[in-house]
Amino acid sequence: MPAHDKDIPAEKALFDAADALRGSVESAAYKHLVLGLVFLKYVSDAFATQRSRLEARTREPESDWFTDDDAEREAILEDRDEYASDNVFWIPRDARWGAILALGSQRWRRARSPS
């Protein structure tokens, strides 16, 4: 049994994903791809945390951000300045971790399914 099989599930999933990428990417380019993904995951987590804080503030009646209007709430949640003011990277909707993960999963399933 390989040593990575004893890891926690997340580590095994990461190892398996890295293993799959290695087969389709030149080793010289692999580090750039992986470091880019690690960075994207890091800034996406910070973005999601800030977004959760903002959403909570828009729902607290005592808050300056409070609103009952869903469109106004969405505008606040998508306002770049609300992130930049707390030194959080703004991430466009299509570049957020969940969107990238969903796109990758779709492509992975299509590539693995029999034609």
C-alpha cells in the first residue's frame, strides 16, 4: 500500500489530483500550474470569508450595511471596494474557486467517460 493511502481524505484527494495532472503537464510547467492553483485557493478562501462577513452584516438590523432588498445585498456583496478596503483580493464570479472546481469536474467527467 502506498504511503499516501494512509493520509486523511483531503490529502489523498490532493495527491491523486496532483498525480493526474502530472501525466498531462510537462514537469517544468507543473510547478507553475500547482502554485497558481494554491494561490487561487488561498485568495478564494479569503474572498469567501469576507463575503460571508458582508452578508452577515447586511442581515443585521443594527449594521450600517443592513438591507432587506436582495438586489441591494447582492450589489454590496459584489462591490470590489468592500473587499479591497480589508485587503482582500477581488475575484470575478467566473474565477472563484467553486466555479473553477465545477468547470474542472465537468471536464474531468467528460474526459473519463467512454465515448
